[in-house]
Amino acid sequence: MKNTIAAIALITTASVASADFNATSEYAVQAEAITFDLAYSKDFGDFDLSALASWDKPNSEALDFSGTALSLGYSVSTNVRVYGTLQMQDDFSYEETVVGLSVDF
């Protein structure tokens, strides 16, 4: 039993160690609104998976959960990546699907 617990702890630690967490905040000057995003991304070889949660605070209103996004990407080469993103509203209902191509140079 101790070996099983140790193995699970090691696997969890290894998977979290190679993951990226990102938090961002933006302030829109004209709209006087703040946006907060919390993201998690993980690479699986040429594939990458990411999840994002967003909160908005328009004007002086309360902080409000505004939605999520799940993305799957594939690195075609060292500087070309294709991806798809599923965007969901605050009640997790479908909002939009986005496909794209990213080129680094």
C-alpha cells in the first residue's frame, strides 16, 4: 500500500512539474473594467492541452465568473502550430469554436 501511495505521489509530482500555470490581469482604461484569467497548460510531445477560466469586474460591480476555454494544439514544426479552442460561457454552455495557425519567427 505504501508503494502504491508513493508511486501516485511521484507521478502527480512529475506531471505537475512539467505543467505551466499562468495568471493574468488586464485593465481596460475606457471601459474601466478588469479581467482576470487563470490558465493551465501541459505538453504531451508535439501536442499541448490548455484550460482557461476567466473572471470580469466591470466598473464597480462585483467580480463575476465569465467563462472557460479548452484548447488542443499540435506543433507541425518548430515554428508552426495548429490549434483549436472550445469556448464556453459562465454556465458552461457552448459559446464558440476557434481554429488557428500560429507561426513563430
